[in-house]
Amino acid sequence: MHIASTFSLLCAALLFLQAPAVVQAQTTSSAGSAGTFVYKPPLRGAPARRVGGATRGTGDSGLVLQVLAPDQTGLTTQAQPTLYWYASKASNTSIEVTLIADSAEVPVLSKNLALTAAGVQSVDLEKLGVTLQPETDYEWYVSAVSDTDQRSKDVTSGGAIRRVAADPVIRARAEAAGATAAPGVYAEAGLWYDAIAALSRLIERNPADARLRAQRAALLEQVGLPKAAEFDRAGGS
């Protein structure tokens, strides 16, 4: 009995000494995972809506365009959201941005932009006076138009967006989380465009913040946008 008791005491002492190390390892692991936001698509099983944006050997050789959109229709609570897209390089080719409702024949937006630098670009619908109607699906495209008479040469990337009603619970959670954690709340709630916009605004204010860029890169990788993610992981250069 004396030997068994001594052995039990030794085991307990060892466990006590090891406990802080175990707790520290668990805390470190949790902190590491907490830095990555996870997007949970609300429309699982929905048909793919995003189209690719790599050059097909005509027009601007080597140009890659990627709208920062999920494969299925992405959601926003904003009436006039900012849409983000990625370009692999600057180009003299005319860039055309279009936005059209699924049930419409005429786009609500058709605008030409200059592409003066590589990286993540934005289209602010509020500045352009464009409002999304509630519970309406829209498709939006970014195209490099090298020949207006032969649009088959375009380099085009497109995605889909739908405006949904804001959930007061999600809004309260985002406000309580603070600006740096709010994108994660939106991503978990399936609000892709709100998450990307909130995170992108933080990056615009803090372009050298590697943590913010890593968070956006992780979201982009989750929806199959490796080229845009590589740009962020390289520090935006």
C-alpha cells in the first residue's frame, strides 16, 4: 500500500508540473487558429456562379482577373456595397465593370476603369449611385476589353451577389467584436461581401499589416482564389 501510494503521489506531481505547459500549448494553438477567419457558405449545394479570369492568349497576355467572390452567390446586408477584384498586373487595356440583375436585360452599371497597378481593386457602388434591391440576385463582371468588335477576346471574371436583410444578432456580435474581429463574424454568418469589405477597409488603412493580409488571403483560399491570395501573402507586392 505504501509503495502504491508513493507512486500515485509521484504521478500526480508530474501531471501538476506538466499542466502549465499543456495549457500554454493549448492557448498558443487557439490563438493561432483565432487569427484565421472561416467563411461558412449559407447556400451549400447551390450552383456555381463565378467565372474565371485568366487570359486566353489573346488581348493582354498574362493578365489575370479575379473577382473576390465565392463560387456560389455571395451575400451582403449593404444596399450599396463596395465590390473588390484582383488584377495580376497593370494594363493599358480598357477595364469594364458591369452589374446586372438576373431578371433584367439592361445592366444597372456599366463603367470603364483604368488599371494602373496590380493588386486588389475596388468598385464603390455608393459613389456610383447604384443600389441593390433586396432579395435580388445580381451578376457582376470585370472584363479587360482589348477589342470592342471581338468581345470573345475579353479576359473576364464574374460572380454573383444578393442583398439580404441584416440580422440584429449578427450586427450586435460584430459591434461587440470590434473592427478587427468583425470580418470574422460576418464570414461565419455567411456574409461574404460584408466580410471582405470590412477586412479590405482595414487593409487600406494599414497596408503593411501582414496579419490583416494573411486573414484576407485565408478567406480567398477558402473559396478557390489562389492568385489573389498569393498577392496578399506576398505583402501586396
